[in-house]
Amino acid sequence: MLAVFLRNPAVAFFCWNFWDKPLINYDMDELRKLFFDDVWEEIVKCAKSFPLSEIRIRVGKRIRCAAGGKFVYVSKIASEKDVSRVLDVATGYSAYSASDAALKGYLHYYGGVRIGITGEGVTDGGKLMNVKSVSSLCIRIPTDAAGVFEKLACSVFSCGAVKNTAIVSPPFGGKTTMLRSMVRFASKTGANVLVLDERYELSGSGAFDLGENTDVMLGASKSVFFENVVRSMNPDVIAVDEIYAEREAEELVKIANSGIKIFYTVHGDSLERLELSDAKKLFDVTEVGILLAKNPSPGTVKEVKRFA
């Protein structure tokens, strides 16, 4: 496939995924603390020999797990106590932390695990004040894979020069895993890389190696990161996960125009997603697009396109 790309540098199509690479497993001892023993036993049976990537708990319904790109229901029906157990352990039994997390819609746990939260919203004047009676949890477990970026290196790194690169995929397509691998690779080239780890997923609070030339800003909002941290750290490359708002795209454009290279991810099912109005300016400075898919399994690299 690389030979095809070299003959036609504008577009390349791939058919491989992260599960073909050596996987770096999450610390299961920490994850199991979130669950009662009977629930954990069911989850382990579900995972078998594949790494867990997601666990969904819905009160009154069967627990659903994702492992190795496959979704499986376990026999256990989730209860309110199962939800409370996860929240208690993840927040250190802090009611304040649980309330704060509910307002954000998620909380982070050891090693980059993100726990999404839904329930009954309490509003005041149209503003969400609290979420009570939590009924659903989406536990996302980060998966790292060694060397997933090397096959694409000739696209993004040309004669040592880093390209402004977008990673596009639908949810659960492997964007964060690919971004993490790109950061690690860029760091190995000697570039100073600055990462915004807004939800503690990219670095896993230190659980994942991002390279010896990489600096990480944990927990900050994108606005704080763009306005303050980027200027003070003088990076060669910055990496940001999940760009949504137009103002975020505009900030990235400013950074790219200042000479700093950018790596970013965005939700979408095609590279043309970058040409939508809210990201058009960002598309204009993007040099390479990597399209990932979740079928036939998460992390499938479908297309690499050079825009400039």
C-alpha cells in the first residue's frame, strides 16, 4: 500500500487496523475496583483475550462491553448500586466531585479512563445546575498500540518536515489512539510537542508514553490552552483532541499561521468533513487528512489524503 501512495501522493487507501499491532493493555487491577465482584467476573468473561475499550451500564438493563472491536452483552442486569459503586470509587467517595463531574457530563479515572454520565438534569434559568438519579454510565478505556503511525509516516513527515494533520473518524473509530501515536513519533524526531490532554485520555495522566520531548497540559479547557499555554511553551507541534466549535478551529488556524504545526482530531465519516463551513478555514491550512473507521473494527485506516 505504501508503494501505491508513493506513486500517487495525493490519495492513499489502507485496510489495516490497530488490532493488528501489539497492544498496550490498561491496568485491569485499577479498573476492577470500579465494580462489585460479580459484575467484574461477567465483564472479564465478555472481554476474553481482547482489550476492553468500553463498558456501558444502564440501570435495569444488561451491561454491554466492547472488546476487540466487538460488542457483547453480559448476563448481569445493572442496578442503581452498580452505578453508585462506579461513581463512589471514581470520585473517592466525594459527593462534591460526583456533582462537579455530572455537570461536565463525565469524570476521569485512573490512567485516562473517562466515565460519561447521564441522569435527571436539574436546571435553573435554562442553566444545568446538577444531575441527579444517575441512570447511565459510559466507561471508555483507552487503548494504546505500538507503532500504529509508522505506516503513515511518509504522509505526515516528509524529509523530517511535519505536516498539519487532521484525523477524522466517527465516534469509537480510534482518533485518540492514532493521535497519541503521532505525538510519540513526532517527539522521537526531536520536535518539541505540546499536548492538550483536556480529559486525561491522551496521556492517561502518565500511563501512556508520549515521548521524551513532549509536554502535557492536563485538564485545561481549549480556550485556556490556546490563549496562555501555547505561547509560553514555544512548541514546534501542538496536538489537540476533538475539535468541535468554530472558535476552536479559528484558534488552530492562528497557531498554524504562526509557524507551529498542528495535529488535531474531528468527528466525521469522510475527509470532506473538513470542508464544512465551521471548519473551512482550518481545512485551508490542513496539509494531510487521515480517515479512520470503526468497521470492520475500530482503528481501520481507510484513507490518507494530502491536501497541500
